[in-house]
Amino acid sequence: MAERWVGSTITAMAAALREGRVTAVQLLSEAIAHRERTDSRINAFLARTDELAERQARAADERIQREGAAAPVLCGIPVALKDVLCLDGVATTASSLIIEGFLPPYTGTAVQRLLDQGAVVVGKTNCDEFAMGSSNENSAYGPVGNPWDVERVPGGSSGGSAASVAAGVVPYSLGSDTGGSIRQPAALTGTVGFKPTYGRVSRYGLIAFASSLDQIGPFTNTVEDTAHVYRAIAGHDPLDSTSSTAAVEDPLETLHEGVAGMRLGVPSEYFAEGLEPGVRARVEEAIETLRSLGASIEEVSLPSTDAGLSTYYILAPAECSSNLARFDGVRFGKRSEEASLLRSYLATRGAGFGPEVKRRIMLGTYALSSGYYDAYYRKAQKVRTVIAGEFARVFEQVDALVCPTSPTVAFTQGAREDPLAMYLCDVLTIPVNLAGLPGISLPCGLSEGLPVGLQVIGPRFQDARVLRVAHAYEQASGVTALRSPMVAEAAAA
Amino acid sequence: MTTQQVESRGLEGTGYEAVIGLEVHAQLLTRSKMFCGCSTAYFDAPPNSNVCPVCLGLPGTLPVMNREAVEKTVLTALALNCEIPPFTKFDRKNYFYPDLPKGYQISQYDLPLSRNGFLEFAVDGRTVRAGVTRVHLEEDTGTLKHAGDLIHEATSSLVDLNRAGVPLMEIVGEPDLRTAEEAREYVTRLRQVLMYIGVNDGSMERGSLRCDANVSLRRAGASEFGTKVEIKNMNSFRAVHRALDYEIARQLQVLQSGGTLVQETRGWIETEGRTVSQRSKEQAHDYRYFPEPDLPPLQLDSAYVERVRGRLSELPDARRRRFESQYGLSAYEAAILIASREDADVYEGLVSAGVPAKLAANWQIGDVARLANAHHVPLHRSGLGVAGLAALLRLVDTGTINGTTAKELLDELYIPGGDPLAVVSERGLGQVNDAGELGTVVGEVIAANLKAVADFRGGKEQALGSLVGQVMKATRGRADAKMVNALLRERIGG
Amino acid sequence: MARMTLSRDDVAHVAMLARLGLSDDELERYRHQLDAILDAIGRLNEVDTSSVEETAQVGGLVNVWREDEPRESIGSERALANAPDRDDGYFRVGAIQE
């Protein structure tokens, strides 16, 4: 039987569940069927949690019966979790061999908040190892294919989470974004990907890559769905000292208020050399759409944008070199047994980490090591101040920024073997992490038949405003109709 | 900061002086660990039972600061006369070791919680003021067990993370100490302060208080330092003294025989009475400190600091001075009575219960201390308790019983406890001070000891003592000695 | 300021600090790649930071702490469940000294 709900939205599913037109158990079985239909080609899933999901779906159906319209929006809706998010008793690998078989004895806060809403977890998604990468080619469990063209990358590092939504398996997933790892794959797969303000969503239970930059966020098909997921996962958590105590604004209250009278900045540095003409064209059209909706468009300058990449490639590796020290084969994970402890450390970590992870650990260790700290780490921390300051000044002038998410559309697997070329993928997303800002990527059309992402960036804690701008564009442009070819396969089946 | 010229002792005549700085690690007496909610009562727990995802360093977990640990560190810093800077933060100290679950220790590097303090103490009547460079806060590591307890020979080691994450203060002393005796006294006084303010239990044996030393020798009067050797594994006050004496002598011998010292870490081996080099093939350390991104910094304003200062109980030195002036005690008595906060509290408890200051001091220092030692039970935890002892001493003070009786009663009631007044009346132990009753006994004693009476009359004053003794014996110690004296003198003249 | 290119010893030293056992090929490959990355990172020096404070965190929070209240531990069985090697309630590791 054809799956009727593949490619649908949280909002539509939630309404149908309440009206009794579908059950959570049915939604789950459609999700599993479509996952199995597509995953041999896109490799989006690692652990499959079907038994757990069955129990959750049945419980969700009972809860909807019991609570009716009062049941949380996410109750009974299938979700996929990036495999850097810990879920009690479910294999969590971070796409690395070094913790193959690790079963966390606890559940992270963001995931727990979804479970509390009645979420149905269909599995853990493939990603770049320890969230380090921009193409999802750095996974120990193989690359992820882009549902628009499986020969192409889905972006990274949350490639599996992006692909699982783009293929229509789940209406939403969670990813993590350290330098663009939600927004860039969202752009490349034609999905909505949101990185909230740093400190908005608890990082407890997220396997850390770079602690001062990491933030959990959702992939969805619509901005409204993003608002629903954000509302569920955002808010203070006493288990994460960096999580903000400030009250969370409800983004749904302002979602429909439009952009008339808003001042939107277009940073000229984000349209520099290296931006594909097709990407530039779609983004400029999107900006025109926003202008037509009544926003005033102003060109602004963020002069240190280029330095952001260098800053990031000091700070993120430095933090990761320390964060990944715990993978030593003593308390968990796989150990290469050797004659001495030192040799065991060397062998375990030498064999357990993949090339990109080792490269970044080396880079970060070097940047922190005696004699180099001031020239690299301290300097990068200062440039970070400069970058954050430039954003702050621009936001005195405009309400939000609009720009491309990725300089290119999805590229072919294996096309970027040089690490430096790969690092350029994130040049437009990294500054947002360095400044701790909220940023969203949403589809703004196709170039060469592949999705292009529009990025909206707001001041700190103006997450609701970012969603409002994105929603206004989305509604006016009709891009919500964009779906990868894999979604249609379900209807044809 | 307070480098003071201290005459070098022990090295007199050699032309050298020793320069010693101590680093003391003290576990804080909090209920929960530094960054997670696990209990700090790890000592007798089965291995790896006192742990959670955070202190196990599991992927995805994050630290959350224990407010009380911060406050107790500030309290300590204030007790050690430190400045509390308005801004402080935690840093990661990165190194690999199996007792360090995260591969880094959360510690403090360039902006510690406190700086520039000092500790004053006396050695041989001289006052020594030793600088305290800093007091900072960090997390303790787990513990390792080696097959046969010898790390060199063990083919494998066992890791217990129960202790991992217990809040730990590092108290770094300036190199202001010149002798092993000063070092020992520094640790003794520091421990006393930590226990007084209730931040540490003072147990070097259990490792809740640990001490490392940096020792070097230089030409007496020189301002530059010699080659520094770090001494570890000194697990008692005695060990601190012996290890440093040994190390100073060892360094002197090397220098005097024309050799050069190597900068190294040496371990004190108690059973052999010597230090041995701990050089290993391990790589040189490069801890790659950087700010801990998982913990926001601390801004402790003056209102906070003053509030903590309000928690600061009277420190040992101040209490000793007050005891001398307020209770008229000698320096010796006061020093003994303030040795621990409990002792000093007991003393003030006795005085406030109506026991005269001098009487209370004599008994507490004498017989009470003897019994506490013999039974391994301090008075405040004995059956008699402070209230019982006060009741007993009030009976002495009012002359109801004499000293001998009081001592017997103290021995008897110390452990089981009881009401001294009730026992005295029940057994008729009250002092005999009835002139008629005593007069009869005195008459009998005089009649039976005419030789002593003659000696006394002949000028042998001490003969009176034997007569008093006879009266006491006849009354089973209950006679009022003063009255007996007076009656005897009255009857036999003199 | 011209940067010295990385030597093989530099790379080996960093690998040892990070406890990464690397083959000769890997050492050589990382030497080239790190050199290229560090060259590119040199762009940082184009930004004037002479009067700029460092940013370690962007959250702007201070004094985040919890009360000193003990919580239940997870118990040794769950603590040890993921251990590659365990012995009588302990995690076991190989000889610490070579």
C-alpha cells in the first residue's frame, strides 16, 4: 500500500492524529517501510530502533486518545536522531569505530524533551565522524547519499539527519551544528535546518565536538514545523551550565507577523568569489521576494568574515582535541590491547579515529601546545571577539541578515579530497557559530536541479525573529512544495 | 611575596640554605562532588559504585559547579589572608592517565580563585610568615590499584573512579620555608586552620590532605634559586619532616662533592627512609591549558566575599590570644586548648557552664586528655560529655568533693556517663568538712603518731604532711585537706 | 611573521601528546596537510586585535552553579557495562610503566 504520509509535515500529521485519520502506529510503519525502501541508496540510518518505536507509538496513540487536542504536537510523530545524541540503552557511535558498541546509560536533555512529548524514535542517523565534516564522507559507516541525487553528498556533518527528512522517511530529525553542520546539509538537501542561539538548547547528551560552538537543532520540511520542534527542545537545563536561563519566546506567536517594515541586511562579504552563479541568483531572488513583502533591504559589511574560517579551524580543533581525550579505551569503546598502557592508548586512538578526526586533533593539540598558544589559540579567541563585535554593530542597523547558506549546491562524492577545499564549504555558516547567533537555512529554489539554501541570521536570542523572517519568505515563495524525488517513490509504490 | 630572611638551620656552617615551598591538596568537606551529584563519601564504597555518567566522563556529559565547594575555597582563601579577585574561571589541564576519566582535569590556571595570602606560625619561639601564592579549586582524580601495589612491576592496573570529581583545593605556598621543621609546622598549622573552618577533615592517612614539596639549596644569602626537586608521597607530618631532612642532606652531599643536581620528581619511601627518583620514560608534560568552555566564569563581588567572610569562624591564633587574655591562661595552656576547634569549644562549654577558667583548663589538659587518649574517645563524644564534666567540676569548685574523689569519679563515669551529684550523694562521697567529725579523727591520728608530732614541733615542717596523709587515709580521701591542716596546726601548735 | 614549516619531529611530538599512534605514511601526510592548513590560517594575522579581549564563551553567563545536594549514583554494574576490560568491580588497564 502506498504510504500516504511520506514527505508530510509535523503539523499535518499532528492534525490527522487528533482527528483520528491516522494513528502513530500507522505513521511509524510508513516511516519504517520508506526507510527500508530508500536506505540502501542513501545510508542515512545507523541504529534502527523499531522495537522501541513500536512501544512509543502505541503509548502515543493511547495518550492522544486520552488527552485529545491537549496532547503535545510532537506526540506520535516519528523522528530520527543524529548519532551524536545519547539515548539510554541505544547504540551510539558518533559514526566512529572508537565507540562501536557503546550503549549510553543515560538520555540527553533535548532527546528527553522529545520523548516527554511522546516522540517516536525510528533510529539514529549517520553523520561525519564526531560531527567533523561537510559532506558526510567522514563516517566510519560509509557516506550518505543525497536524496536528490544519490551520487552527490547531502552535506555534513548532519548528513543522515538531513537526508532522512529530505527522503521523506521522517518529518523531522535532530542534528547538531558547530560550524554549519545543520544549515549546510539543509541547504544541500532542500530542507529547513535551524541552529538556535548558543545556550538555547541544552547540550547535555550531545557528544561534544567543540563545546563553545555546538548547538542542537532540527531539520524539518517547513519553518512552522521547526518552530514546533524548537519550542519543545529549547529552554534552560540545570545539567548544562552554558544553557541560558532567559525565558524562551514562543516562536509560533510571532511566526505569521511577516516582514513588512523590517530592516534586513545583506552582508556583501557573503556574495564573494566562490559563490556559484546559480546559488547567487536564487538567493538574490529570495531577497527580492522579501523586499516585495515590505522589508527594507540594506547592504551591510562584516569585514572579518574570511577570518572566521581560520578562527574556527583553530578553536574547534583545539576544543575537540580535549573533548576527544576521553576516548581512551578504558571505560567504554573498543580498545586495541597492547603490552603497555601507553601503547594501548596510541593503538586504540590511532586505529579508532578516522583521518579527519585525527587531523583535527593534531591541529588542535598543536594550537594549544607550549609555544604556540598565543600565536594560534589566543589570537583566534581575539578574532572571535572581533567577529562577534561586527555582528553586534550590524544588528544595531538591521533586524536580521539574509544571505546564502552554502556557496555551492550539493557536489559529487569524492570531489573534494583536499581538506582545505572541504573547509571552504562552511565559510558562510561558521561566523554564526563563532558569535553564538541563531541561524536558519531554508530552500529558495533549485540550481542545476539541486536545492539552494537561503540563510537567515538574527541577533542572540532573537530565534523567533529568525523563524518569522524565514516563514514569511517560505509562505510567499511556495518553496514548501519542493520535495526530493524519493518522496514521490512512496506514492508510486 | 613575603620572603623573609630566616636564618638557615640545620645547614649552619655549610654555607648553604634550603629553600622549601609546599603544595598542599585538600579535599573539601562537601556532600556532593565538584561537578556532579555523586556523594563525596567514597572512601569505604565498593569500587566504581560512587559514580555517574558525569564523573565517569561518558561522552555527552557536562560539569555543573558545586556552589558550596566554591564558597569553601573562598573561605579557606580568606582564612589564609588571600585576595579574592573579582573574576575567576576554570581551565582544562590536558593529560592522559587512567585515573583521569575525561583526559583532562578541570582546574584553574591563570586566574585562580585567590592569590597573595600568608600563614603565620611559630618555630622555636620565632614567628614565621610563609606566603601563600594561591588557593585554587579543581577536581580530584580516581585511584589506581596495582597488582602487588608496585607500579613498576604490575602487568596491569585497576581503576576505581569513586574519588574522581571530589572537590579538591590546591594550596600553593611560596618558597619561604628554610628547614624541615618549618615545613612540618607549616603543614600542621595549615591543617589546623582547614579543620577549624570546617573545610577539610585533616586526614593525611586517608589522603584527604596531601602534601608535595619543592626543595632546593643555594648559597646562604643568595637571591636566585638552586635546582628544584619535587618530593611526593609524604603521607604524614613525620614523613614531611623526615623526607625534607633527608632530601636537604642528599642535595648538600651532591653539592659538596662537586656534583650537580637534576631537576626531577622524587618519591619518599617511608619504609626505607629515603627519596628516590621517579623519572620515567614518559613524555615531557605539556598540559595545554585552555579555558573550560563548559563552565561560565565566576564573578565574585565584594558583597559575596563579605558574606563568606561572615562564615569565617575564629581562627586558631586569634582564639589562642583570646583564651590568654579572657581566661587568664598561660600561652602553653591556651595553645593546647585551641589545638582543635572541638577542644576549644569543649573548654568554653565548661567555662560557660560555671566552671572556673583555671580549674577547667587544669582538668581538660590533664585527666580529661589522659582519658580521651586511653579510650580514643574525645570528651564531647564520651558518655559523660561536657555537661557531665562541668557538673563534676562544679562539685570540686564548691568543695563538695575533693580532687581525689573527682578523679575517681571521672575515671568511672567517662565512658558510661552519669550524674556526678547523684553518685556523690548516693555513695556518701561528699567531702568531710564537719569540724566535730574531723576533730575526732585528728585527735586519733595525733595519738597514734606522736613521733611525727614531736618532729613537727622540733621544726620539721614536712612531718605535718604525713599527719595530713593519715587523716585522709582514715577518711578514705574525703576529708577537706585545708580544714585538716588547720585543725592539726591548732592542736599541735606551730 | 614567517612561519617555520613543521618538521617530522614536530608532528610526531604532537601525535604523542594526543596519544595518536600514526604510521610513517600518516605522519608524512599530516605534516603536509597541517602545514597547508596553518599557512591558510595565517590569514588571522590580517585582523588587528591589538586592543581586543579574548572571547572564550559567547553565552555571557556567570556564576552558574548547583546546590550541594548528593544524588543517587548509577551503581557499579551500569558504570562498568561498557568497559572493554574489567576485573572485580574495577576497570582494568595494561601496565602503566613500560
